[in-house]
Amino acid sequence: PVSRKPGMQGVELLTDGTGDSDIGGAENSSTIVPNDDDDVVHVFSLATGHTYERLLRIMMLSVTKRTSVKVKFWLFENFLSPSFKSSALAMASKIGCEIEFVTYKWPEWLRAQTEKQRIIWGYKILFLDVLF
């Protein structure tokens, strides 16, 4: 179990301890308001199996609910089930976010992998490499 040190129970976690300002010099970092209507939070994810798809749904709902700007999810399509794809699109329209499905083949110049976990790790790295 996690607990605070004796005498430190009332100390705010995001202050320097003096009570003067927040860490990093921001006066009130919890009330930062985006200054542009075109701000978008981009979330990149890869789900491999029904358990991870369920967790991805929870994460999508949580991020959209707690963010004051638009949210766009980029999901790697190669491992998603057809039922998740259709339900994710319906959920996205209901909660007010955008979803893009990204798919591509394993590059010919990269040695093919046989172990599933290594394939998934490779796709995660390539997924971000292709987008950036």
C-alpha cells in the first residue's frame, strides 16, 4: 500500500512545498485554458485482443470525458476485431471524438518476425514512425 510520510499528509503534490507557486513556475496550472479552438489531443493506440479492446474503450471514454479539447484516436487496425471497429465508431459519435484506423504491411526491408509479441512491439514502433 502507498502512504505518505508522517507529517506530509496535508502537502500538495504539485507544489514546491513553500506554498508560493506550483512546480515549473506556473501560477495556477490547473486552470490552463486552451487558446485555440483547433486544438486536438491525438491518442495513438494498439489493442491486441478482446481484453485490450475493452481497456481501450474505457480509456477512450475517460480521455474524452476529462479533456476540454477535441480528441482524435489513431487506432492500429491490424489486430482489432470487426466487432470492436463497428462499436468504436458508434461510441465515437456518441461521446464526441474522432477515430482513424491505420493499417499497413510489415516492411520488406525489415526481417520478418515469428513471435507474436515481437511482431506487436515492431508494429508499435513502426506505427509511430509512419505517423511522424
